[in-house]
Amino acid sequence: MQTLEPFQLLIKERCGFAFKANAVHTLETSIRQRMAELGIEELSRYLRVIKFSAEELHKLIDLITINETYFFREKQHFDVLCKILGDRLAGGLHGKIKILSAGCSTGEEAYSIVISLVERFGFGIMENIEVHGVDIDRNAIKAADAAIYRGNSFRTHESMLMRFFVERADQAYELLPVLKQGVRFQVGNLLELHQNPALQGMDVIFYRNVSIYFEREVQQLIFKGLTDILNHDGYLFLGASETYGHDVGILPLIEHGNVFVYHKKRHHAPTRAARPAINNVRRPQSVSVQSPSQALPPLGKGRAARLPQSKPADEKTDVDLKSLFDKALLAAKHKDNNNALGMIDEILAMDASCIKAHALKASILLNLQKLREAGEVCQSILALDEWNIEGYILLGMMARMEGDCETALHRLRTALYLRASCWLAHFFMAEIYAECLDADGARREYSVTLKLLEKQGIDDHGLTLFPLSFSVDQLINLCRHNIHKMASLQQK
């Protein structure tokens, strides 16, 4: 078979999966099976099909994913879960406790959660918990909903488990209906959980023995997304072999009994050293261009892992830096670039970890077509704060200007994983798809851009410096025009 690299890249891009050497054979076998069933002989043609058909891509993913799991895998995690819920019950509950099995496969983990709690607290606990299971494999979710299992799922604690199952004539075992009804399963991409309203505000998340399928960058994106949907004072469980690999400063790792688990403390902050903010104002979720008279978000917020840190600024220096940044931003808006860059260098001499100054510098260099220098500044931004949306948007814009559409799309998707409401990232993706004659992708992204602009206007573009020459109405009309244009191309 011809090279499978385009398939590997596409599946990684859409789902985050990374194929190790021993998994490539599974991919090849799955592709051959689907091509035979569809009567397709050319590999390039099937690649085009899965690019434009989400349904066919799902069918291929269903064949590729390996659903190897069993009840009470790493039993100590369920013991700790019972201890956590026992403490919550003793302290008095305020609403149901929400628990998520992320990458739930065929349901053994999610049902183990329910069974362990019922075993400890009785069936009455069902009134106090809400358990969800999510997996990208549709066949696995169907099996989870059915809750019918055979011997391989019962590798440990079989005698205890059998109390909760009914034996069938086909030598399989079906979970008691009352327990089956205690879990809500759904198909979902782990990179997109933040977009699902039903999965917000989790108290406990099990994300175990799943991250091994993803490359490091995707692992961190998923972990960040899980952190975002986790309530304060919530807990995140990973498999024993995965736990330490995710200790990157996003959540603190604590020991609970004899188990290490991530804990989102009520006043959560990154566990690694962060620079003090220039303003004593909490950093907002979205960043918009502001006039110099408006209060700016903190300029120095972020991690200084690789850049030298300056000494903490006193109150007078805070004011000086803010004033200097205001002037630099105003100069940049008036295209007085040399003066703006000079003031930015002054700011960075006083505070090398000032992310907003780095971002403004990168934007100016980008506008001057100095792509190499702009790229270096963006890498400095991500060294300070690897979840900085502006760094990824700017890198995406640079890649597009260099004609590297694949890298541009990758950077912009990363930005959208961090903040799905950024219309500018969607718009640039639409433009790239249109340039690549991907009418379906362009139409989809223009439609998302249109909805976001109609709902929230143009402020949520994600950049410090973005002088718009169009009004929101003009942008809306442009999107509508391009949607119609892409629809016409699809009909040809």
C-alpha cells in the first residue's frame, strides 16, 4: 500500500491520535476494509472521501480504536473516589456530584464508578451522582449503552461484580437496569469537551490509560481542556503510568491515600512560578484591542520558564510600564513602528516576561513582513505561557503568509482548542480552506465566523494589535457572500 502518512496526519489533525509503529498495521488493515466495502480502488480517492465526509471518517476511526479495558482496573482509584465522596456527603451536598469517564471505551470504567459507590454507600447514592461517559468510537458507545459483557471484562473482583449482573443465555452478563440507567454515554472528541454544555462543572474526572494514544502537544491540550471543565475542589485521575507525565504546572498533584491525583484547588493557580501582573487586575478570558484610556489586562501574567525574569516591579514601576505600553500601543496603531518597537524594548528591559509587550512586538514585526523575527517573539510568548491564544494565532498567520497551509491550520486549530469563540481564527481557517479549494471546509468555517460575529461582534479576535479596516456589518456580509460562493462551488 502507498504511504499512509497523509491518513495519519489527517486523523491526528481531526482526532489527535498518534500512530506508533505497532499501530500502523491496524490503520492499513482498516483502510483496506473500508475501501473494499465502498468499492474504492485508489488510496488517494479514499483520502479525499474521509477529508470531506465526517461520517466515513467516524467509520474508519471505529475500526482503528482499540477498546481494551475491564472492570475495576487500578482498583485503588475507585477506593479513593469513595473516600472523596464520603467526605463530600459528610460535609453536606449542594446538588449532584458530577463524574466523567473521559475516553470511556465500552463502559467498564464508568460502570465501575457506579458499582463502587453503590457497594460503599448503597443504591441511594444514585440520587446524588451524575455519571457521564465520552468516547470517540461510536461502536464502543453502543456497547457501553447495552452494558452486556463477557469474561474478559471480569479480570478482577469477579465474585463481587456478579451481584450486579444478570447472566444471559449466550453466556454473557448484563448489568442491572438500575445501574445501567446511572450513566449517560455519548460520542465525543476529547479535544472538544469544552464545547459540550452537559459536560461542564465536573467534580471528578477519570482520564486513564487514554493519553498514550496522543502526542505530547495533544496530551497537554486535552489535559488543559479537562482542567477547564473541572469544578474547583475537583479531582482528576490518570493511569498510574501517565500521572507524572502530566505534571506540567497546570494542576497540582497531591497524594490521596496511596494514590497520586490531580486536585483543582478552590483558588487554583499554576503550580510553577509565574510573574506578578503589572496591573492588580485579574486576567480576563478574552483579550480585545483597547484604547489607551481603558484599563489594560495584566501585562506580565504568565510563566517565565525559559526567559530571564526581572526583579518584581514596585508600584511606581507598574504605573510606568502601563503608561509606556499605552504609548507603544497607540504608536503602533498610528503605524509609528520604530517608535513603538523602541518603547516595547524599554518595557522588556524592565520586565522580560511581559507577555502583552511580546505580543505587540510580534504583531508589529508581522505587519512589517519580518516573519523570522516575529516567529522568534511568538516562541518567547509560548515559553512564558504555553496556553496563550495570541501566540498561536500569530504563528498561524505567519505560516499562511509563508504558504504553509498545513502548519497554519494546525496553529489556528490549537488557538480554537484554547478558545472556540475566537472568530478571527475561524475566519483565517475559512480563507485557507478556500485557497486550497476545500469548499466544504471553507463553508463550514465561514458559517461559524458568521454566527460568532452576529452573536458577539468583532471584539473577541484574540490579538493585542489588530487594526480593522472593516466594520462588523461588512465582515458579516463578506462571510455570507463567501458561504454562497462555496455552496456554488460544491454544486459544480
